[in-house]
Amino acid sequence: MSQQSLNQSEQKSGWITFLAVLLVIAALVLYYTLIDYSMLARLGMLFGGIAAAVLIVAISPDGRRFIAYAKDSWQEVKKVVWPTRRESTQMTLVVFGFVLIMSLFLWLADKLIEWLVFSVFLGWK
């Protein structure tokens, strides 16, 4: 593919995305400005506009790449080995224990530094 046809394809894809964004904005504007219509009609306009925008983006090259990326991402999520409830509980308790120990250590260090500064160095009682 030549450089010129790539640029034309990128421009076309940009316009398609721009059109889809305009459709979503128009659907939102219609939803919020047509208060006199029933809620069902307003929701139909809103979801219809969003569905049209999704359809337009899905047929664009960028949209097809995004859909392929989303499918690949979902396949990777399926490969994740999630911890069991017992493992999650144990790790949570380990974290809480560590936080408790660190908070006690920092409190003691703070009191020691306070005692050193005020009592030893400054001579305050």
C-alpha cells in the first residue's frame, strides 16, 4: 500500500470516528432537551444514537482494530488464575498484620524522636 492511500485511509477513519462522536453528542442533546416526550421515546433516541455510533465505529478500520484488541484482552483475562477465597482472606490478614506492626513501629519511633528532641536536646520537661 502506498503512503498516499494510507493517509487517505487514516483521514477516512478520522472522519468516521468524528461522525460517531457527533452522533453520540446529538443523542445526548436530544435526550436532555426533549423533555416533553415520553421517557421511552427519549431512551430510544439515546440508545439508538449510541447504537448507530457503535455500528459506524465497528465498520471503521480503527473500530475493527479496537474490537480485535478487546477480544485479545478478554482472552488474556480468561488466562488469569484468580486466588481462592481462603487465599484472599489469608493475604488480607497478612496485610492488616503488617500495617499494625508498622503503625506501632512508626508510633514508637515518633515518640522516641519526640523525647530525644524535647527532653534531651532542648531540656524541656
